[in-house]
Amino acid sequence: MAELTISRKAHQGVKRVRRARIASAEGVNVMDKRDIRHIQEELGFNNTKPISLSPSDQKDVDDKGDCFRDWYEEELRELYER
């Protein structure tokens, strides 16, 4: 079974994972991951506008971070790879 190691700084300016290091019995492979903006453009989602947040919801996102961003990006990548 392969081990996936992804380096990422959450909510500190690094929003996208560009490379994944996969260690397996065959050695270490480094692969590029598609940029989310590129995937959105290819799927036609680049013109979709985000929902408007209330001031209290926006403060929550600013304080705690966007808890749905990683989930959205993961689902978008899975849809793109099909």
C-alpha cells in the first residue's frame, strides 16, 4: 500500500497542494496536482459565484477558516478525474 505525504500550511497563504510525494515499494514518485482554478475552468465552474455570507458568518470564516474548502477541492478533483 502506498503512503501519501502532502505538505500544506493551512490558512497561511498556501491554499493549493501542487505536488504529492508517494512512497511505495517501487520507490518515491512525485506528481503534479492540477490547480483548482484550472479544474474549475475545464469543468465550466469558473463563472459560479460564491454565496453571500452574513457579517457574523464571515467573521466565523475569518476566525476559524473555511472548513468546507478542502472538502470542495477534494470533490472537484474526484469529479475532474472521472
